[in-house]
Amino acid sequence: MKICKAHYKDLAHDADIEITNTEEEYKYDPLSFTLDGIRFKGTSLGDFELADESQFEEARTKFSILKSGGFNLAGREIPYTYKLQGYSLDVDMPVSVVRKSDGCEIEALIHISFGFIDPDMDKVRCRTYCDDEQVYPDDAVVQEFSLSIEREKFVSKHKTLCFEDALIDISRQMKDSYYLKCCLTCQYSDYSPYGNDDFGTMMCYRCHKEDYLKVNSKDEFFEHLDGKDFESRQETYLCGEYEPRRKCEGYRGYVDGV
């Protein structure tokens, strides 16, 4: 378990919080925090929801909550969800890096600063409903995604909550001096050819290393790995079987500078 230091702010709150990340015991909603007696959980930093839906009436008096669901889709009842909206968050997330000059592993901090604003109705949007009415989630605006190591700071040109895009850009910037030591740069992790979310949807194939080392394309991914079990991991996770991504491309390719 990791603890990420963060600062949360909305119209009624301005507080330092701790976000618990149960990355070792991976589950669907590994991130959580409690504020003002209400617990929120989520898969990524931009999708926190009420952990206990029975607290909805209390929570809506303290926070901006978007209720959605409660309708039938193709014969399946869509359950209600209660998404946290209208807040800003500054998060520091620890991660390991390797200093290339001496091979020393050191700790660095990912810093992410973002906030939610009213939706831009001029943009093309996915339809979201609550019962029979369309509702509109807030838009996330990212101010910074950066990595601080010793006395250096590398700021991603991508202002995004997508860890893949931001960390690959940062890896290119620091390739002469450092490389990330985590699932993103590991030889045995990959993204699904069917797509991935902002954070925490890497597939770890450490139980099928020989098969994974045969993969250098999408076709080979399906040939050697389709149907095989894998572990779901976050980009920033690190286990004892880490190896730098240098032997094969897998489906997603190499990470520059590793």
C-alpha cells in the first residue's frame, strides 16, 4: 500500500488529504480518501465516486456529486453511480527511478495538478443519463503533470491524466540521466489492444515471460498471449521481477531511454 499526499479544494473544502493506493492488493477501485466524513474511491485520480451509496443524501450537502444510471440499456439495468465533481486536486505520487551514471535506484515524485470545470457544451460529448434525463459530467483541466528527481524537474508537454502519454514524454526528456523503474518500463507489461484507461490498466505477463518475449506486433500479441491470464497493474507499480524493457517490443513498443 502507498500513501499519496494531496491537497483537495472545492467550494466548501480546502484541505490536505491522503490518498490510499492499495496497489499490491489490486482491485477495481484501488484509490480512496476520506474527507468530511465521506469516503470516495476510484480507479484513477479523475474518477472518484462515493464508496457507500447510502451516504448520497449526506454527501450531496457537502460535495458536488453527479448521479447517473438508473435506466435500461439493451435489456440490462444500469446501476446508479455517484461521481465526485467540482473539485481541484494536487497530488504527489512516489515512484522509483534509476540514475544512469551509477545505476542507483532513487525515489522521485510524480506531481499532478488538475481541476474540474463546468462542461463545454460545444464539444462532442458521450451521452450520460440519470433515469430518463441526460446529465453532463464536468470537464477535467490539467495544469501540470511532472516528475521531480533530486534537484531536477521534468514537465510533460501533455497536460493530461493519461499516465502513458505523460510518462513516456517525461522518459524521453530524462533519457540521458534517468529512467523510470516501474510497470510502464518493464519488459513484461503491456496495454490491451482493445484500449486502456488513464491509469492502472497495464497487463502484467510475468507468469508467461517466454511467451511475451515472442511478441513484437499486434498480431503476435494475439498469437502468443490471447486468452492467457495476466495481472492488472498500475503504471507506477514495481515488483521484484522487474526487468528493463529492452528485449522485445510487445504490443505497445519500447519506452525511449530505458
